[in-house]
Amino acid sequence: MARWEFKLPDIGEGVTEGEIVAWLVQPGDVVKEDQPTIEVMTDKATVTITAPKAGTVVETRGKVGEIVAVHSVLLVFELSSPGEAVGPAPSADASHARNGHAPKDDGPAATAVGDIKETLPGMGGADAGVGLDVAVAVGAGAGYFNEKPLATPATRKLAREMSVDLRRVSPSGPQGRVTKTDVEGFSRAPAAPSSRGTAFAGTALARTPRGPLEERVPFTGMRRKISQKMAQSTRTAAHFTFVEECDATALKALRARLQAPAEAAGVRLSFLPFIVKATAAALKKHPMLNTTLDESTNELVFRKYFHIGIAMATEAGLMVPVVKDADRKTVLDIARDIERLSADAKAGKVKLDDLQGSTFTVTSLGARGGLLATPIINFPEVAILGVHRMKQKPVVKDGQIVIGEVMLLSLSFDHRIVDGSIGASFAYEIIRYLETPDLLWMEMA
Amino acid sequence: MTQMNMVQAINAALRHEMRRDARVVVLGEDVGKVGGVFRVTQGLWDEFGDDRVVDTPLSEGGIVGTAIGMALYGLLPVPEIQFADFIYPAYDQIVSELAKLRWRSGGEYPAKLVLRTPVGGGIRGGLYHSQSPESLFIHVAGLKVVCASNPHDAKGLLLASIRDPDPVLFFEPKRIYRAAKGEVPEGDYTVPLGRAAVVRTGEDVTLLAWGAMLYEAIAAADEAKKQGIDCEIVDLRTLWPVDIDTVVASVVKTGRVIVVHEAPKTCGFGAELIALVNEKAFLYLEAPPARVCGYDTPFPYTLEMDYLPLAHRILPVIVATARY
């Protein structure tokens, strides 16, 4: 049997590293070809990587939350070739290899979660809640955290081996030291309760709270990626936001007219496809808004393609699937794309390819869009369009106050690249298309 | 087997090797007719005569320098410095010549000799007859440093030292010259250099000691045992090259280590031992490594028994380390 190292493949354009989200196999597991082995979150999406060959997992490298570079080893396999699957091979080499990996070890892990409740002080239900008890409860509870825990090297080693975060272990040793017993006790305890409500609910709040005063939740995966991207954008781009009204009367009427034929074609037509189309059309007239700055070469890159990212709220967090070549698609095509992307995003199975390559982003702020907003640019793009809810408002028309269909647009620009007048021109271009949507018929290139 | 003390065992080793190897010569102050101030060389002059047992003037630099010259011309000298405290006039010869010649000459002129000298206090010798300068020589690359704790090892280590290709400093703990007694084989045997001995196995704390202080460590361990603390005791025997594998194996087992030595604490060999333990067994440590040593003062005469790291000073450190 041969050992074989499986490396993180180059999963897509420009992806250089990924964060391990979950291991789906453990050492000792026998895996089939194409069996899912690991979930890795890249800049763009979470991908499930499957085993390219069948074999026995000898080693998994990297813990959940760890960043791994493309081409670094993720898994070591003992490859199984046909005829070798059953029974120990007689050669010394093979038997040595078998000894190398311990039997599957999920037994202890499972029992470890069973016998805990009595062992954790301060978590019981009895309400003997006097002041003194509370201190103990807070200290020993699941929410304990100490940035600089005291422990001997041997205890630190044990914690490392048991994958226990020493900072979370409530100490019982002399001088506030975490002992080996503390570490072992901690690893037997259940995971921190995720119920936010219970600890502070109702009458409990009126009396002394029994639960931890703070709760710590791992900041990993998608959330961390979003955080990094947002911070990078605000740190790098010089944001300025431009807000203007748009008369949506004509747009509303057009959409009403087209709804029936769209439905006949199997598409639910919202306003968004019109806005995406108008944006693509406006970008063609204002190519500066479709650029990106390559700081490594000091070049402004004018993109001759118009891929519009659509910001979508999903359970996992913000995602931006991309409508490719929006300039060359009809409103109906765009509507179809958005429908598909939105369904995929909700189901958590957007393809990596659908998340890459946007040149400009539209964020439809929806029913709770507010009056105005200051959207953060989807870096390294140079602008973003925020669309607010369409509302009926009194407007002045020909000296009369009438009921108008008003929609507000909030655009943020990277002032390093986009001057105020250019940004404003672009904004008014979009507004022109939306107020006179018939013009979009001429934008089918 | 014969019951011997350290003096007799070392004497037996010298006699054995001088009979076996005609190149071996002894020189030093009063080593001839008198047989040495501690009587270690007693009877050698009678048996081997003036040519092989040489009384020298009171000149340590001269003794070592002459011995180096003899060695370069093919003899195998075993010079004696009467007290280690007197070795400093010879320090330049030892550091600049003895330790370097084998390297300098690419092994062609090794200047092979074994420099014997009594060390340590506890004999009412005062500050010029009580020092333990081992780390001054361990720090000089090119030398091996040995310190036996019992007659059996003393003979075996001395024979191994004489037969080793490197120059060896052979420290003899004078406090136990006559107190340490034991069976010594009559014939030829060696105790290999670079190997420590685990003289007592235990689970809770590792004690590292050598020479006279080994017995203080044992006495302290006996007391600790009464308090339920089980000490493992390692006699280093060869200080350099140190048998770090044995030390680390013990510390890995117990998770706790205490070094005992007579020399002042600062920059003593204990510092090096603990550094090595930290490098090689850090993640096994259950308590901070500890040292019980002489103080950072010249060796005192009247306060001798306070200065030495005797059992009553070792015991509380064992307890504190075990219960850390």
C-alpha cells in the first residue's frame, strides 16, 4: 500500500489559500473516491473537496479555522488498490503501516459528551442563588475566558493534545493555575450553550443572573471572510456616498406591463433586473466606474465586460453572486440569472464560478432599505449602487403636489479613482434609464 | 572484589594502568615519596621509581605545562594538582594548550593527559581548599570533565579517562575520599565516559547530582520519601559530555527536576543542565526546574555547613517542587 498526500488544489482563479471549515473525515476512515473529505472556505465560497482516490485516511493536517495555502498537504492517504481492501497484507511493510494509524477514535469522544452535567458547578437548575454562588458560577461556567492563562508546560502540552483552549478553562490550581485535572474536566464538559435567551430571561434577570455574563462564539468561516473584506475595503478605498431620488413611475408601469409575459416565460419579474440592466448600460457610458486599480503595477484596469454582482443576505452571511455579461443580456435573462443565483445562495450551494469576477455591485436594500445608506464598496471594485424601497410620496409636478413613485439610490464611490462629478454623472445616467426605461430597449448589445 | 574507599580505588586504578601501560607517568606536588597529601599516590614511587612518579616544584603552571610536553612526546601523564583551588596558575596551559592541541594539530599531537585534582568543601579547608570549579572547565571546549561519587566508579572512570583520546579533568570529591566505601573489582574494567547512572528510581522528582553532593541528595530523598515523595536520583559521573539522554528520560518521567551542586549557583553547571532540560523536555515540566547550590560568595570557612547544599537545604526544595 502506498502513501499518498492530497494537497489543497488550486480551486479557482486567484485563490491562494482557504480556511478549513469542517473535516468530514478522520484518520482511520476508509474513504471512497469522490467522497467529501473537507470543507474549505476561500475568498469566494465554501467548497467541499472530495477524495480523488480511494484509501484510508492516515492523517488530516490543519484544524478547523486554520488557513491553508494552495498546494499544502491536507490529507495523507494509504491508497487501497483492488484486491487489497480486506484483511491485513502479509508484508512487514504493510503491517507496519497499519500500526501507524490508531483505530478510529470516535468512541471516547462520544461518551465524553454524556456524563457531564453534575460535574460543572454553577450550571444546575436549583435556585439557591445567593451572591457568593454567583461568583463561582461565572468563574466556572462555559463563558470563562482569560487571555493569559497560567499553566505549567506539561499542562499546556496536555491541553494541546486534547485540543483544549486553555484560555477557556476555569483554573482551580494554586496561584490561579490551570491544572491537568481542570483541562481534563473541561474537555469532558459540553460545548458552551448557545442559548442566549435562557440566562437572562424573565424573572431571572430581576434576581442575580446565574449564567455567564458574556458568551464567546468562534469568529470563523464566512463571517471572518466578510469581516476581512469589509475592513480591507474601508481601509483602502476612499469612500464617498452620493444619494439621489429617482421617479419610478414609468418603471413601475413598465414592470406591470411585462409581468404577464414574463410569467408566461416562467420568470417572476422584480425591479432588480431593470436596475441591473440600467447599471450595465450606464457603466458602458462611464467606463471609469467599471475599473479596478492594480496597485502592484500602478495601472487602472478598464474592464470591457460588465459582470454585475448582486449582494444577497443569506443565513451564512452576505454573499455576492454575479450576473455575467449583464450588458449583453435581456432583462428577462437577467431576471432568470438572479432567480437561479438567489435560490442557490439560500440553499448554500452557489458555485464558486458564480461568485467570481464581478466588476460592479448592486445591493438591493429591500423592504427595510431605509431612507439612505452608505454602502461599502465590494473591493477592489470602485463603486457600488444601493437601491432603496420604492415609495409613494408627495412630489411637485408642474406646480402641483401629486403622488409620485419615488425611489432613492445610494451610490458609494472610491474617491481615489472616481471624482465627484464623474460619480454624479454616472448616478444620473442610471436614473435617466430608470425614469425612461424604454431606453433599455436600445441596450441589448 | 575488595572493599575500598575512594583513595584506595584511585590508587588501584593508577597502579593498574602504570603496570599495563609504560607510557603512564604521575607527577605533582609530593606525589612521590609522601604519596600525595591525600595519599592517593601512596606506594607508586616505591613500585615505579623516579622516572614514572615525579615530585615537582610548587608550580601548577609548570606541572601542567611539563605534562603537556611529555604528552606531545608520547607519554601518557596523569598529573595531580593538589587542590582544585590551586589550578588557576595552570589555567592558561589548560585552556590555551591542553584543550586545543588535539584540534589545532588535526589529531596528530593530541597532548593526551588526565589531570587529577581534589574538589569540594566540607573538610574544614576554608576558601582555598574547598572550591568546585567544574563549570570553568566544562565551558572550555575540548576537555572532558569527570567526577566520581564512589570507589567502583572512581577506578572505572579513571581507567576510561586515561584511555580516552581527549584530555580529561578528573575531579575527586575530597569530602568522600574516605567516607565513600564499596566493592571494587580487582582486574581491568572501565566505567564509560558520558554515561550517567540512575542510582535510585522514582516517580515524582528527578534529583541531578554528582560527587559528594550525591549523598546529600540521597539523604534528602530518604526524608522526602517519609512525606510520600518518590525521588529519582541521577549521578551524572561524567559532567561533560553530559549524558543528557538519561537526564531527559528521567525528567520526562517525573516532570520535575532539581540540580544539586556545591559551586556557586550563578553560571554553575546547574544552569546549563536546566537550560538543556528546558530545550529538550519543556512540555513535560510540571514545576519550575530548581537548583540547590552553593551561594554566590567565596567559599566560607566558619559557615561551611550553611554554604554547602546539604540535605536539610535540598529537602524543602523537593517538597516545594513536588507540590508546586
